[in-house]
Amino acid sequence: MVRSVIVGVIGAGCASEAGYAAAREVGRLLAGRGATLVCGGLGGVMEAACRGCSEAGGMAVGLLPGATAESANPWVGLPIVTNMGHARNVIIAQTAQVLIAVEGEYGTLSEIAVALKLGKPVISLQSWPEVPGIVPADSPEQAVAAAFSLLEQKR
């Protein structure tokens, strides 16, 4: 069995128009490269990335903070109920092989910090570029290309 690359898409629960469009394109590009997307499964950047991924035929996994699968956005293909609140951010960072951050606030920053602590590459697309260790990207295409390039370098 060949496993797909798992890419975490993290970011704002209430995305701007530009952030939503960027995250949707990231999701579409990830699906096109055969990656599995993992995220927090709710709205904003998470919804947009799941939407792009699902529309392109990919698999979007949502690690939900609450106790019911019904809280997942409609584009999550596999909702995983954690009932862990923000603690699920650690699971997202641990599960993903590389993470792409789009916009975001302190919840996103916590995922970035955990991922970097674990030695996982993090790409910033309009999100926390001043954090040491983050790889900046100017477009969804650049972010996804960087994610796969960084994974290849780790092999």
C-alpha cells in the first residue's frame, strides 16, 4: 500500500476573501498532487482548503475540536471527532508531514510552534512570516511547491 503525503493546512477560522481564495487554491493543488489534506475541519481557511481539495477529487480530513461530526464543514471527507478543543492542534501538527499556514491568529501560531518544535516544515502564505524557521510563500502555487520540495529534501 502506498500512502499519500499528508499536508496540514492551518489558518484563520474567519478568513478574508483573499485568504479564502488562497486556501481553496492550496487545497486544489494538494489534491492534484495526490496529497491528503489535514486541518481543523471548521470554517474559514479550513473550509476553503477542504473545498478546493474535495472539488479536485482529493481527501480532506478534519480533526474537529468538538464532540460531534456535524460541526465539520461540508467539504470534510473524513471528520475525526476529538472533543479536545484547541489541544487538537497538536494532533494536526503531529499528523502532517508539512504544514501550510494561511492567515490565522493565535490558534494558527500554536500549530506553527508545535510543528516547528517537532521538526516539521511550515510554509507561511499571508501568515506569521516573522516566526523564525518559517518558509515564506507569495502564492498558493509557491506554497505547495515549497511543501513538496521540503519533503523531498527530508528524504
